[in-house]
Amino acid sequence: MIQQPTRFDMTGRIIAVTGAATGTGRAVAEAFKDAGGAVFLLDVDEVTGRLAAEGVGTFLAADVTSSESVAAALSVIGRQHGRLDVLVNNAGGFGSTAKTETLATEEWSRILDLNLTSVFLVCRAALPLLRGSDAGRIVNVGSLAGLTAGYTTSPAYAAAKAGVHAFTRVLAHELAPEGITVNAIAPSAILTDRIRRLRSETELESTARSIPIGRYQTPAEFAPWVVFLASGEAAFMTGQTVSVNGGRLMV
């Protein structure tokens, strides 16, 4: 008999998820809601974000590349609850797979701002609220692209995600004495609408064949790993990157 997975209990926990309007962020927000948490969905896309929040939690408009926008969104959580228990830095992505020689400087800067600087801005702004928690958790969504090369991605995206993993370790070291854990998760290929738009059917099939399990991960499979890293079961774990990649990277 196959044992059902544990349902991590997030009852009474206040959770903020960035980039929560679609894809992995939306799946993560739904998973926290299903675990009993009070979820705030942050996204720059107000129309889609408000739809995603229906029945899940509270939508907050936020441009994670703007310190002012981030501060305004988090101030709402502060006024309502006075604390934040879990921060998930999920916002990110890239718009093309241009190689280094053809990658525009503006695109490089934009991708680093969205994927790396945003994590710094949100973490910095959230720390006063996380210190109000009895068990603060930060989960940063990195990528296999930040750990290894060898498949099609954006050079800027890979550099940014490598920075996310390094920043996770440094911040975890800073915050460990305060009881706030900081971990990252490095997925491989998750089949979201964005990935479908970026890649042709041939590229999608080629990527699936490159994964030993033989298929893409789904957002619903990814989300429970984030909930685990935010749970009490992961209380003694900090400064780590968990790779969930279907065997694409084996060390």
C-alpha cells in the first residue's frame, strides 16, 4: 500500500508569495492555502493576480524590482497581522534564450533585476516582519540553470539564479542566530504557460527526453517542496539548495 504524503500544517501562518499570479507561484500559493495558511499573492499583473487570489488568499500589487512597491505591499501585511511567517521569492523568468554575443545589455540588466535584485529587495523589506514570527522562513526559488550548464537557457538567467543560491547561503548564515531559516529550491524544467510560449514543440520534446524521468515537472509537483521548506519539519535546515529535477542533475 502506497502511503499518502504528509500534509504539512500551515494553520495560522502568514505567507507571502511573489510572482503568484500564474504558473509555479500560483501553484505554491494554492498549496499553502490547502495546508491552512493565510496567503498573500504578490504580482505586478493585477488582473491575473486578482483572479488567482479568488478562494486562495489576498492579492497585493507589487513590482518586485521596485523597493518602493515592495515596501508598500509588505506594509499591508504588517498593518493586518504585524508579522510574516513565510516569504517565498518566486518571481522571475526570462523572455528569450539569446546567447551571450547577441544578448542586449538592457536585457541582461532586466533579467538580473527580476530574478536576483528582486530577491534582495523583498528579503530586506520583509525582515522586520519575519522577526515578528516565532519561526520565520524564507524560501527562494532558484533554478538548475544556476547550478550547471549544458542546456538551452538565458545566460543572464543562469547568472541571476546562481546569485540567488549564493545569496541564500549568505542570508541563512546572517539570520540563523535569530531563528529564521533561508533555503532555496532548484527545479529543472517545469511545464508552465511561459515555457510553452518560449519553446517550440521540438524543443519541448527534446528537453523532456533529456530528463531521466522522461517528462517535465508540473507546478503541482513543485509546490509541496516549497511548503516543506517552510514547515516545522524543516526547522533544522538552513542555507541549503534542494534540487528537484527529475534526475537531470545527479551529483
